[in-house]
Amino acid sequence: MGARTGQQFLEQLRTNPPNLWVHGQKVQDPTTHPATRGMAQTMAELLDMQHDPKYRDILTYVSPISGSRVGLSFLQTRSLEDLKRRAAMHSAWSDYCLGFLGRLPDYMNVNLMAAANAADYFSENDPRFGENIRRYYETVRENDLVLTHALTNPQVNRSTNAAGLKDPYIALGVVSQDGRGIVVRGARMMATLPIADEILIFPSTVLKEQEDMAPYALAFAVPTNTPGVHFQCREAMDHSGLGAWDHPLSSRFEEFDAMVIFDDVLVPWERVFLLGDVKKCNRAYAETGAVLHMAHQVICGKVAKTEAILGVSQSVVDAIGAGEFQHVQGKIAEIIIQLEVMKALKQSAEDNGGLDRWGTFTPARAPLDAARNLYPQVYPKLVEILQLLAASGLIMIPTQSDFAGPMGDHLRKYLQGASVGAEDKVQLMRLAWDMTISSFGARQTLYERFFFGDPVRTQQALYSIYDKRPAMEKVRRFLERGAARQVEESAAD
């Protein structure tokens, strides 16, 4: 098939919908349901970009198997040129949604690419599993499937492990296995973008390396409409259904977050990638390099998101004539600084990358780890800056229908800006509102705080992994030179 069109995606979603539950009801057609149709249409638009002559060479490449054009996020990077080419692909999709889609399909595609290149790692667990991950990568690439995933166990009792809970199958685990495959039961959080074609369950990376944790050490993939697989979604963020003028982000980018429930689901052996080896599961992301390719995709998105916040912030300042105030310029400067830092970390990760032991050109870890630890701290501040700049403009934002109603002329008079008319100003403020204080905007802030996991753990991991010896050696040599100089000066005296 190769790269799909938007219509092909929508037709597949309509005829084979995931087992999706929203507001107490099963979604029969995600392409028309009020809670999911906006994101379904956005996903179709992203896929259609692959066929746009403007984007065709940025978003696709020629498959080495079929000769068809396939998504460039599946590209097996063998050089710096490949990595930068793929970065342009990430940026094109991220720019389209202003960086406000955290689970674009390319996030999981690069994960799968890295895993397939490191197939021998999976073969060490079982010779079948290496071939399974290779074939699955090719299947997803050649059919342009959209994947979601779910990494963590339900938040029940963090003082004990999954095996220590009263019900050992609250966390997702293996119930049994036979000649057909494995049967799994339990739940995972959070599956973002559950309107995907398939769900890829990769190992939780925080399993305690104890014998009783073996049932929870697993990796597999199944279609999202598999019997026994259920996606229980949170409440929809776009409540009114007013459309893109009034809800410019939430009406289009409600990607949803869901708890995935596996009710004794049979996973065929050909879809199993790891099983029963806790150590190997804990190290899968790091050993295959997948975590670095995923982080690279993420940092491209954060650059796009920060650029969008800068663009909206300066547009707000211009609209209300506040650009001459020094404190306003200082706030805009803060956004610029963070944008340039993220861009520099992205470029550093690319330029200092290299071939890993699987032959995959992989971005450098240190700049990505810095970005992963920095952005959760930075993002709430960026949101605060935009709130301070827009101030009450985020509150007095009548709808498009208000402008078309009897009060329209009054609104045009009293809500005009210094450089724009009232309708343009209010539309801009509604975008700032949806970025910051709407339910969609608030979810974005929480999402960024914990996107990479527990901030304490990510900082602890950075401390443990980062090579601090060169800096310490530099200090040691400096002190030695000082001591030697003192000896020389004493001898001269």
C-alpha cells in the first residue's frame, strides 16, 4: 500500500473502529463522533500531506522492499544526513499542529525502526522474537499504520510492586500461553491517540528485577479493535463543539488519553517481541537506542511548540500595543532564550550523533537528556508568560456567533486592538486561551510536566548516566598546576 491518504485512514477507522469508550458509551464511528471527529480529520490531513508535492520528499521515501513511497519516519538512519532528513520530517508535522500534538505517529515509528534494527536484542530472549519485530516493522511501514502505546501500570499503590497488589492482574501481565500465543490481562496507562490502528505494548522500564515480576515483562502488538481490548478515555477537552474559530486547538487536536484494559486478550506468537525476561525488558529502550530516536522526535516538537508560543505572545503584544514596555520585552526575551536553547540542543544531538552497535545513526544522548529535563521546568513558565501578556484578554473572548449576533457592532467597537480589528484580536486571544487556561491548555501543562516521566527520576537518571569525569579531571589538573606554581615560587624565593 505505501503511504496512506487521509481518506484511506478515515475509511479504515470507520469500518474497523477501535474499542473506544467515551462518556459511558462505545464510539461506533470515530470519524463522526463529536469527541473524536476533530482528531480523526487532523490525522487524515497529516497523512494527506505525504501526497502533497510540497511535502512529498520531506515526508516520504522509497521503500526498499515494495518500491512504494512510505513515511520517512520509518527511515533506517545510517548517517547524519539521514538523521537531519528525518528531523525535517518531524518538524513538518509538528509545525502543522503548532507542536500541540504529543503523540504524532512518527513518535512510535522511530521507536519501531530502532527496535527492528536491533532485532538481535529481541532474539536473545527468543529467536522468534527478533524476526517478529523485523516483520512487524515492515508491516507497519508498508501499510502506513498508525500506532499508539501505553507504558505505565495503573496508579493504585506505589508502595508495592504489581505482584504485591491484592489482584495480581491490575497491572498488565501474562495469564497463560499455549501454541497459539500468550493471553494477557490487566491495564496500562496512558494510551494517547487511541484512534490508532494498533497498540504497541513495549516494556515498562521500571520493573523491579525480582522473580515474581516475570509475568509483567512483555512486549507485543495487537490491533486496537482486538476483542477484549478496551480504551477507556478521559472526558473530552472540547466541550462545546463550536469549531476551530472558537476552539482553535482543542477542536482539532484532542488526541485523547485512555486507560487500556486487556480482558484476557490472545496475542499470537508472531506479535510477541519480549517475554518473561525482566532485565531485558528494563533495558530495551536504552539498549536498542529507541529512547534516543523518540526523544529526538520529541525535541523537534518542542521547538515547534515554543515557536508557536513566541508567535502568539508577540502577536498579542502587537495587538494591544504593549511592545514598548521594558517588562514586556523582557518576557518575550525569555521565550526567545528558551527557543534558542531547545534549537541548540536539537542541533547538538544531531551533529554529535553516531552509529550505535546495531549500525543505526543515533542522536547524541547528553543534549537530549538535557532537553528532557529542561522542558518540563520551562513549559509552565512559558504558559505563565503568555497569560501575563494577554491578561484579561484571555477572559473577554466572545464566540464567533456573538459577533454575528445583535451585539456584534458593540463587540467590534469595544474589543478592537491597537493594530487589529476586534474579530482578529478575539480570535488570537482564543488561541492564547486554548494554549494556556482552557481544559485543553491545562492538560498540555500537566502533560509537559510528566511527559518524560517522574522529573525526580529523570534527573536521577541524568546524574547516573552523565560522564562527569572530564569536568572533574579538568579541575584536578587546574589545582595541580596551581600547586606546582606555588612550589616553583617558593623555590625561587
